[in-house]
Amino acid sequence: MSLLLRVTIFVEVPTGLCLLLVPGIILALLLGVQHPVAETLLAGRIAGAALLGFGVAIWLTRKHASKPVQQGLVAGMTLYTVAAAALLAYAGIVLKMVGILLWPGFVFHAGFAVWCFICLSGSSLTK
């Protein structure tokens, strides 16, 4: 579980920063959106702030977190990764959005969700 949380910090904090600072680039890479409107950029920035907040919570508890705290963080991460994978698949299949990182992003989040489930299945949270 500790490795999962460290990987989360390594991947999601930079992604959150990029969404917060330059959401148009991330939207172009993920969804192929070339000229996002102000509302889309704002929603991307809000998503970036959420990822950054999640990453900070993990960072601040990484060395002293009890098992229940780690389980709570991984449970939240599980919800996020399942939703992210489903939304990316929806964007590609239903909305026909195409960005160079859309399907790699889907595969990453789907794999990460499986890793989260594996970590939680060995914890007392699911027993």
C-alpha cells in the first residue's frame, strides 16, 4: 500500500499541477480539445486542484500514516481511478474524443484501479 501511495504522489501531483496551470495542454493531449472554452479550462483547473489536494494529503501522511489512514487514502484513490478510467473510456467510445494520451490514460487508470483493489482486498477494510 505504501508503494501505491508513493506512485500516486509521483503521477498525480504533476498532473494536478499541469491541469491547474496549463489545462489546455492536458485537454489537448487527453481529449484532443484544441480550443477549449473558458468553462472547460476552469473545470480542468478545478480537477487539477483536487488532484493536487489529494497528492498533498498523501504526502503529508506518507511516513506516519496508520493503516486505517492509508486504507482511507487508497479507498479514495480507488474511487477516483475507477471514475477516471470510466470517463476516459466514455470520452473515447461515446463522445469520439481522440487525444494522444486518451487510451494510455485509460489503461493507466484501469491498471491503477486494479492495484488499489488488490491493496484494499488485503486490508481489514474489506474483511
